[in-house]
Amino acid sequence: MSILILILAVSVVFKLVNIQFVKGDYYIGLSEQNNIKNIIIPANRGSVYSSGGKLLATSVPKYDIRFDALAPSDKNFNENLTDLSNSLSEYYNKPASFYMQLLRNARESKNRYLLIARNLGYNDHLLIKNFPLFKLGSYRGGLIIEQKTKRDYPMGGVAQRTIGYERKDDQGNITRPGIDGAFGSKYLKGTDGKRLSQKIGKGQWKPIEDFNQIEPQDGLDIYTTIDVKIQDVAHFALLEQLEKFKADHGSVVVMEVSTGEVKAISNLGRTSIGTYYEKLNYAIGESHEPGSTFKLMGMVAALEDKVVDTSDVIDTEAGVLTFYGRNVRDSKRGGYGKISVAKAFEVSSNTAMVKLITDNYKENPTKFIDRLYSMGLNKTLNLPILGEGIPKITHPSDKKNWDGLDLPWMAFGYGISLTPLQTLAFYNAIANDGVMLKPRFLREVKDFDKTVEVFNKEIINPSICSKETAKKVQKMMQNVVEKKHGTAHNIYSPSFSMAGKTGTCQTEYWKESGLYISSFAGYFPVENPKYSCIVVIHKPDKKIGYYGNIVAAPVFKKIAQKIYSETAIEDRLKGIEITELESENKTHINSIENRSLMPNVTKLNLSDAIALLENLGLVVEISGNGIKINQSVKSGSKIKKNQKVILKLT
Amino acid sequence: MIYSSHSVDRKIHNIAQINESVKSLRSEFVDTRTILIKYKMESSVSRKINQMGIATSTDPPVKIIIIK
């Protein structure tokens, strides 16, 4: 018996030693594996701000609400079912019976994870949390709240494609549109920290060392150039026009002339039910045939090469020119007769522009194209935002693609392609007397309140053309709006000045006819250009209108008008004596000896009389019109506080 | 030793709780700010006052500056 006990004891000791010393390391490792882990401390993603410091994009917790249909007791469930369904139906505007059925089915099918709502903001989540049954909490009410960090956009749908985001799909592919996407990995992201931690209760981890192995570094904040006010005007002006003309999509960009800062950028596309939202970043991504807005580039090239001058006369003939059996027509039937080069631009004559270019460059088209190239029109703007459209201007040395139609068609903006922003950058350069700036979206990068990086204006080309040429075409663009014959005279306003060029061109003519792109590009005010702006509207309903001056230009005007009416006119006056009104009132009241008697106010002007009487504690009422005052209470009679005195004017 | 270990645990739970409330306060802030920005936007203000018959001015204000 004792031997048996001894054997047992020895085997216990043997096992102990075996576990402790032989397999010890393995077991210690196993325990550490379960209880000790490198916890990743996520860095907070930086926020995106407007130029005025308003939040455009930031990371916030969002809430998913789910329901454990088995958690509540029968009593609680049945008692609250109707109330809860009613509350939900009110919140979502769906019939209560729908929710009643949904909740019942969930309980029957033993669903412990029924989705009630997704991505709720804080306030909404509080609301739902206090619905009947849910307010009993997770154990008795079956409420499950899941929190996750999401990107939120306080400005809503405004400028969404440009503000952008970073999104990972199920396959791990990352899409990065807009500013948030472009600068995400460089500035916003930050670096995650790491810390060796040990598991303790309630799902928490406690650090083992008293320092982090890798400190988390929160992302930096980005301050963009977007001006919320201009953006708001631009967005709604564009939206209104798209809705009016039932257009497919459109975009508008506003740029500051002297700095290249993009103040507003709006892109709206139509849904199948006719509403609009920020669908794609057309202004940056969509390269299309510009049409007549390209006449400016042709004109600048011709003036720079000094092959024409503004006062030269061109014969528009009968408004039709023929090249290789294909016609170039003016929008005015019969043409404009013999007109000057400047007027040809102002009335946007296709025949005149084509003649001007072909007459001077047909022997040497390379000269013309090289001139366009030297102005940077064949290159992208090298924007940080991904997906910039690539401009296309065929070079004569590209024998495969160059043919006889290229030069004449190019003169009025066909057979080439540019994005709206590329066109705008050129117009901005003209407004800026030839200095071409890169459109910019960022102002500075900050770490909380500390500036990390400041972005200054970037000059793409210090002189795309001479100052004289710039001045000449500026005058033409001014006349487009100002002169009666100008194509955009309909937006002329006597109170503020604008300059620009309309564009109406056919698009997808190879598919069907009658599809147009209406555009307007220009700047304001004329005298001292502050902002340049382009409006492009694709495929307006032809029956309602399709000309650039009718469809696109009003958006431009609205923005210009808004900015004009917001900027105060300063009127400086010199040497004016200011008499202080208050002291005058005091003199009146001080001149009265006995304040319990009614004074004579018939000799005073009305405002002084009211002030005086009210200072005496009387209630003044005024009737009639005129300059002579008759007082209802005789002067010298006793007065009481709050007594009514009527001043009758005759 | 045991006491300090527990007090660390307590502290960590405390921090976790505070973090949670920081997050929800931040969320509340952004959420409310979003509502405010939408109200404040000129387009929504003008939509509201248009019903009262007030329209936005098309002329700029004039600032009179007196030079002494």
C-alpha cells in the first residue's frame, strides 16, 4: 500500500518537474501568447478644413444599431413592441406594421443580430437608444451598439468629390479621390503606435512597460483653399441651372487670379430620377472638346506670332467655309460680313477664326501647334488629385493622326481636348497678364495649431504670352460681355464688370446629333481681375436651350454678382466734423428746469423730440405725416411717468 | 505589488472610459456642428427668408471711412 502511495507521489513529482523545467518554456510562451500582445494604437486621421477654418472632413465615431431579439423577456418584448414600432416608424417614415413584423420575425427566427440602423451620428444614436425597449439596455432590452470611426463631412454633399476620401473595398483595393485621397498618406494618415500589453478584465489591455515602443503619431490637419461661401454660391448656382436645363452633368471652378487658389469647385451629375449629386470630379477628370472657349488660345497664338492684329479685317463670306467637303458654319446664318479680328472673337465667328488660323498657318501648321505647346496646353497641370484628364492636341509630326482637317477644326475648338480646369488655368493666366499659375487646393498643413508646411503659389510658366497680347485679348473678352454684339451680352450688368468667352459645341456627334456642351470661361472684375471662373454644362435639353451664354454664363454671373455684392465699397471722406448726437440730447434734457412739467417740443425736430420725451419717462406715439409737430399734452402741464403723449405731424 | 497592479488596472479602465466619452463628445460636437453649418449656409438662410419676402441684396454695402 505504502509502495503504491510512494509511486503515486514520485510520479506527481516527476510530472511537476517535467512541466516546470522540461516543457516550462513552451507553456510560459503559450500563456504569454494569450495574455500578452503588441497592441496597435491607431493614429487619429487628420481633418480637412476650408480656407476659413471650417471643417470639411473629419473622423468621428459612427454607430450601428442592432437588436438581439432573444434578449428581452416575453413580458418586456410584448409590452413594448407597439411603442417601439411606432417610434421607429416615425423616425424612418415607414409604416409601423413593417417594424412590428420585422421585430416579430427576428424573435421567431432567433435572430440575435438584427440590423436596425447603420452609420448613425451621435445625436441620432442617442435618440434610438431612448426608444421603448431599447432604453432598457443591452441585457434586458437587447440593444447592441457598435461604434466605429468613420469619415464625416459637415458640409454634406457640397464639394464632396474634391474633398474626397480614402476607401478600401473587400478585396483591399484602395480608392482615393479628392484632396483627402491625394494627401491622405502623406499628411492625414499619421503612424500607428505599438505597445506591449497584458490582458486584464473587461477586454482591456494594460501596458507592460511604462513607455510605448512606438508612439502613435496623429495625422496632420490640412487647410484647403476652398472658400465655403463661394463654394456654397457656386454649388447652388450650378445646381439650379442643371435642373432648369435638365442637363446630364456640369462643373464649375472658381480660382483666385493672383494666387491660383481654387476657391470653389463643384461637380454635379444627374441620377436616373433627375436629381443631382457630386458624382465624379468632371472639372479635373473629364477631358473634352472645348469648342469656342478654345478660340482664345488660337487668338493668343496668332497675336503672339504677330500674324494678325486686332484691327485686321476678315471676310466671313456667307458664314460657310468648306474643307475637304466638310463645312464650317457660323451660328448666325449668312455670316457677319467683313469684320475686324477683334469683333470676330467677340461674336464668336467660326468662319473668321478658321480663316484667320488657316490663312496664316496652313503652310506651316507646326508653327501654330508649337506655339500652343509652348503655352503648356499639351501638358497636364500635374495636380496632386488623382485622375487628371490628359489634354490632347495632335502635332503635325504625328503623321498617323494629323490630317488636313485638324488645323481648321482646331481653330474653333474641335479635334482637341482639355479638361475644364486646364482651360481655366489658361484663362487665369490671361487675366494674370500672362503668368500661368498652377491651380492649388492646399494652403497649409498644421499639427494642431502649429504650422508644419505652407504652400505658396506655383508658377507653371512666367509668361505664356506678352503683356500686350494679354491686354488685347482681355479687351476682347470684356467686349464679349459689354458690347451689344458680344455673345454674352445677356449677362451684362451696369454695376459690375465681367469678361469672358462663351462656348457652345456639339458633343458625341458621332452617336447622335443635338447633344451640346455649353460653357463659359472668364474672370472678374475687368479692371483688376480677382477671380477667374469656368462653367461647363454637358448635354442640356436642347428644347430649353443650349447656347453657352444662356446655359452656362448665368452661373458665372451669379458667382460674380455674389462676390461683388459681398465686397464693401469703401468711401473715404476727409475732414468731416462729427457732432455727437448723444450729447445733443443731453443738452435738451439739461436745459429743462422742472422735469415734472411738459416741455414745448414743437420747435424741435422729431427725433430730438422723441428722445427728449422718452428721457422724461413718457410714452410717445406718432401720427400723421409732415414736419410740424403738434403735441397732445400742453406745455407746462404736469406730467406723470408712462403718460401717453401723441405727436401729430402736419 | 498586488495593490499597485490593481490600481494600474483601475486606472486603465478609467482611461478607457474617459476615452469613450471623449469620442462620443467629439462625435456630438461634429454632429451638432454639421447641423449648424447646414443652417448657417447662405443658401439655406436665403431660402428661409425668401418666404418672408426678404431677398439678398444685389448691391454691395458702402463703407464710409472718415480720415482725420
